[in-house]
Amino acid sequence: MLFSGKAKLDFTIEKITSDEDIEAAFKLADKVFMEFEAPVYTRRGVESFRSFLWGKRVREMLADGSYVVWGCYCGGELAGMLAMRDGEHISLAFVSGEFHRRGIGRKLYAEAKKYAAAQGKKRITVNASPYGIPFYRAVGFKETDMQLVTDGIIYTPMEAKL
């Protein structure tokens, strides 16, 4: 079966907990950000993103359980990742370019929705990057404000009701 000109692949979604797997997920996020997002960001925006990704605050949230990360694996290879803060805010969501348009983002989002619902949440929010807005619209998010820039990070606040 073909999907967008590429063979459809089997994949699994797993909650990531080990330091080694978290590191791999964050490396994937960094790589995809640099390829698809960084070209429209200022140097300050790129530095802000990387400072968040590799900074102390994320490690603290992982340690206290307020930050959850899922990975999508295809044939043992990490193809995508999604991180959620406080059970309701998508903080990071990236899929490797070679795996785009294969349903991986949708599967990761479905896992995040299940998690949020189990936490009693009524909505999920995201500060969508310009590149991510079409995906988030396609899965039911609506803009809650105009495009903003904070510390060089370009984003549009969005939410989806559960």
C-alpha cells in the first residue's frame, strides 16, 4: 500500500523514560527544528529554542513528572517525538523529514489526547510554529491569538477541545 508516494510502514508509540531515549528524542527534535524551523528564525530564536531543549528546566520537569515524552518507532528507529507539559500543553512535536506524511504526527497526538483525557483535562494547547500550523489545524486545533514572537520564537497559540 502506498501513502503519499511512500510505502506505509508499521510503527509503535512508546512513552520515553530512560535518559538515553530522552536524549535521542531531543536530538531528533533539534535536527528537525534546524531543518524545517530555523531557516525562518532569527539567531536569537534558534538560541532560545536550543536553550530550552537542552536546558535545566526541561530536566526538572522530567524529574518531577510534569513533562511526558512519547516516541514513535519505525523498525526500531525513532521517527518522531512529542512532549507534553502538565498533561495539557504540547511543548515539542517533531517528525523526521523522511517520515513526514505517514501519520506519525497524528498517532503521537492521539496518544497525547488519551493521556490528557485520563488526567481529566478538557483541552490541549500548543504554541504552534509556522511550519506546524497546517498540521494542528488538520487535527482540530483552532487559533486562540495571532502570531506572536517571544525571545525570537515565532508561534501561534492554539487549542483543541477534548
